[in-house]
Amino acid sequence: MNRIGLILSSLLVLLALASSMLFVVDQRQFGVVYALGQIKEVITEPGLNVKLPPPFQNVSYIDKRLLTLDSTDTEPMLTAEKQRVVIDWYVRWRISEPTEYIRNVGLSEAAGASQLNRVVRNAFQEEINKRTVKELLSLKREALMSDVKDEVLKAVRGEKPWGIDVVDVRITRVDYVAEITDSVYRRMQAERARVANELRSTGAAEGEKIRADADRQREVTVANAYRDAQKVKGQGDAQAAATYAEAFGRDPQFAHFYRSLEAYKASFANKSDVMVLDPNGSDFFRVFRGQGAAPKK
């Protein structure tokens, strides 16, 4: 039993020793091997590797992928015309030389991001001081981002290179500080209100013009219709008078009788009508007296 236990113990020790000597480098990472605190080797290819067991050698990993650094600072910057603006930006960067990065920056990606954030902000402040707000919002914005990228690359590739590569620098937002933004919005609101009032006034004037023209056309149309109606009525009256004249001309006595009846009808339309005449000396009641038509003279 003691022999079996010794064999098992030896196997466990060998397995532990082998596990401390073997390590795997992922394709997304650099493997950095340290020997007594000094960088011994940087492994850039993925796969299984061998090292001495601790404390003789240790291994750490650094991300080799493209990283993104977003701005977190909300402090305003001054433009060329001394306007205070707040910008949001981001930087795409990666670690290209792990040895230089560890010696001059740090052992983690966070250390590089912290220092890079300071450099990028200073570069933006320097370039924005040279430009106006209009230029920041125009096509010259591309030139600004290119200049900032050049400034950042110059800083990270200086006397002590950081071992990183800056791929892109972009501005996502440019805005005034809150106090200026409120003032700008109030001016914009006042301007829009002025334009709206002007449009309403123009619309009201056009409306009055249209209504006046419609009223004029209505009056002209009514007048023309009345004229045509009176013309037709006159023609009808003339035709009726001609018809009456032709009909009455054939029998004058009947015509006199018919007109007398019409006169009686018009004279006694209401029960309260009163007419004072001499029945014996007036020709008005000749038909009532049965004397027929008035004698011809």
C-alpha cells in the first residue's frame, strides 16, 4: 500500500509540475513570459507553450484585439471665438508592441486607456482652440480629427514609445454647454415664432384678398343673373302683352269685360276695403249693372 501511495503522490506532483509549466496563448492575446520579474519572451502566435515553473517563470496576457476608448470627460473646451463647447469622441487603438507597452505604460489595457485618454483630450483641446464652432460643425471636422490623430500618434511614438497603434479618432457630438444651449434654443424659438407670425400675417392678407375677390365675383354674378332675369322677364311680358293684344283685338267687348273683372277683383281683395263712388254716374260699375262694355266713342 505504501508503494501504491508513493506512486500516486509522485504522479500528482508530476501533474502539478506539468500544469505549472504548460500554458495556452489564445489567438486574441499576447503571452508575456517573465523570468524573475524581467520580460523573458513575448509569444504572439496562439497555441500550447512551455515555461519554467513558478517562481522561476510566470506568464501574463495582454489583449491584442482592436480596443475602443470612449470619452468620459464632460469639461467644456474653448473654441477660437472663446465659445465653450462639450465634445464626445472615441478612439480605436490596439497594442502592437507588448514589450514596449509593459515597460512604458503598464501591465493592463486599463493603464493604456487611462494615459491615452489624457493625451487625446489635450490634443482635442489644442486643435479646438484653433477652430470656430462653425468649422467644428462643417466639413472641416474631418481635418480636425485627422490632426488630433496625428498629435496622438506623435505623443505615443515619442522618445519612449508606448507600443500601441492608434487606428482612428472620431467625434460623435459637438454641443454648447448647458447655459449657452438654453440661450441658443430661446433665440431659435423666438426666430421660429417671428417666422410663424409673419407667415400667419401673410396668410391672413391673402385670405382677405381671396374673400374680397370672391365677394366681387359673387356680386358680379348676381348682377349679371338679375340683368338676364329682367331681360327674360321683359321679353316674357312683351310676348304676353302681344298675346293679350292679339287675343283682345279679336273681341274688344270681351276684353273690356275681362279687364273690368280683374279691376273688381283687385279693388275688393280685402273685406275691409272701402270705395266711395257714384254708382249711377260712374262707368266703373257698368258691368255690375249689366250694361256690358262701355260704348265706343
